Amino acid sequence: MEIAAAAGQFRAFADQVVARLPLYRRLCEEAAGDFDVASRILLGSADQQTPNLLLAAVHDVLLAGEVDPLADWYPSCTARPRPVGLGADDPWPHFRRLALYHPRVARLLETASTQTNEVGRSAAIYPALFAVGRSQPLGIVEVGASAGLNLHPGRYGYRYRIPSKDSMPEQVITSATAGSTLMIDCELRGDLVPPLPEDSLPIASTVGIDQHPLDLAHAPDARWLVACQWPEERDRIARLRAAVALAQGDPPVVEPGDAVTALGRHVAAVAAHTLPVVVATWVLAYLPVERQQRFMQELATIGAQRDVALLFAEQPERIAGIAVPPRPDGRPDGRATALVVMVWRDGECTEVRLADLHPHGRWLEWLQR
């Protein structure tokens, strides 16, 4: 039954997640019908038994310079990738061989964790932090921070694009501080524009918490971040590599720790005149419901002692242990990621759904006036 469930995960991944990516869709469709390959994800811990881990493990082998025919289909490895097809153009036999028999793939499946440190999400975190803090200094505590690339969104610049409609040309709203060398593009949907600071974000301190933090000075760790990206999305990979290069010059602080048990200690370390903001982006969904509830109980305990905020971006249907405020327009939840802020002031909690967004930050629909 476990193997059948693993195969089902690959089918769902092919149909729902990578349907528009010919390479990964082909590999996942074939893995869904090949129990030997699908069962490889069972080598990992219970919370890491996902198709993305196997895809990343094989990708990592190719990025490390393994001379293998499969690399010819990966845009992250070659400027002119082969088309995905059948017969001689079919990447599946090569992927299957690496998935089943390469020792590094097996080792990664047993020991690694998927680390999608998606920099595009900063396009949503950036205005959300400004909406939370305004003039008050913020102390950021990010759970599941990976390598910390989203710890300080103010280090990037942003281009928010309003698509053309009714014969009007596309509009571009730019927000960047002096010295921003990486610009992140994000499409704005709906009728509202998010609040943007005229100057830098008022961030006083930052720290990340992760069970398995990555050290960007360690080449295999930096490569693993890229391996967890999808090779056909060249723009994401180029953006990630640029963000890694920036962070290597000014390394973020990410401490090993648990999202629940380490939270109180790190929030307590935030200066008294500063509002602690706990940030979670596509992290809480990977916690069991009981752990999600414990996370919220821990925040409520902290909120009874000092002012604190939680800013999360999660898909509502995947965090059953956390109540997500409905959209203010009453529309039902879809597959979008909800951007929510909860603030405890004087022990009382208020919650606001700020926006909906693409899981990787490709688009943002701001919902609050």
C-alpha cells in the first residue's frame, strides 16, 4: 500500500504541479507506473517522502558534473536541451537508471530534505512586512528558513507588473533601495496595489530556524538549493543563483532548530523595542496537524507575554490545524497560497488575509485597501 501511495504521489505531481513542464511531467508520469522507481521515495523520512526529493536527488547528480546522457534534457545543465519525446528523445530510461542505481541518489534520498528556498516569495513578503511594521522596527524570525535567502526581502528590488487591459499598456511599479542588484518580477492581479515603502524596510534583526540549515559557503549545500528547483524554469534558477551569490557576500544567520520548540527562545532574543515577526512560507504545510496546532499554541503563549506577529504564506487546504481567514470578497479558496498576518497586541490577536499569491511568487493579488 505504501508503494501504491508513492506512485499516486507521482501521478498527482505530474497532473497538478508540473503539468506544464514537459521534462518533469514525463518523468513523473513514468514513475507513477513504475513501482520500483516510485518506491525510492520511501527511503526518506516520513516528512520527506515526496516526488520532489527524488527529482532533486537526480538533478543534484547532474549539477555536480556527472557525465550522463540525461543531462542533455536539463536546461539547467545545457544551453540547448534536447526535446522531450519518445524513442531516442525519451529521457526516462536514463532517469530510471540514475534513480535506481546511482549511489549518490540513494544517499540523498536517505539523508537530504527538500529545500525550496524560493526567492520569488519575497515579492509578497516585502509589502506584507511593510504593512505589519510601518514605522515600527521589526525583528524577523523565519521558521523553515533553509539558507535564509528570504530573511531580508529589503536586499532585493521589485518590479510589480500590472498587465495591459482595455487598450491600456502594461504598468510597472518599481520598488528598490540603493544597491539592489537583483530585481524580482511579480505580476499584480486584481484591482489593488500593495503598500510599498518609500525607503528601506524597518528591519532591525533577522534570524532563521531550520532543522537542516544550508551553509551557502559549502558548495554542495549551495548546489542542493539549485537541485531542488525545476530545471525547465530557467528564470527561477537564474534568480536563485543570483540570490545565492548575494548571500555569500553577506551570509544570513540560520540556526538549527525545531519550528515549535526553538521558537520561543528566538522570539525572546528580539529587542524589546522591536516587534518580532515570525515568518513561514510553505513550511507549516509540512507539519502534521498536531504540530501545526502546537505551533499556534506556542505563538499564543508568546503573545500573552509580549506583542508578536505571525506572517505566513500557505495553501489553506494543507494547514488544517490553522484557521485561515476567508478572502474579504467572499470568494472560495482555490489552489492559491494565502498570505495572512496575525498580530498579538496586549494579548489580543487580530488576523487579516492580506493577499493571495502563486506558490513561487509569480503573481500577487492584494486584498486589503
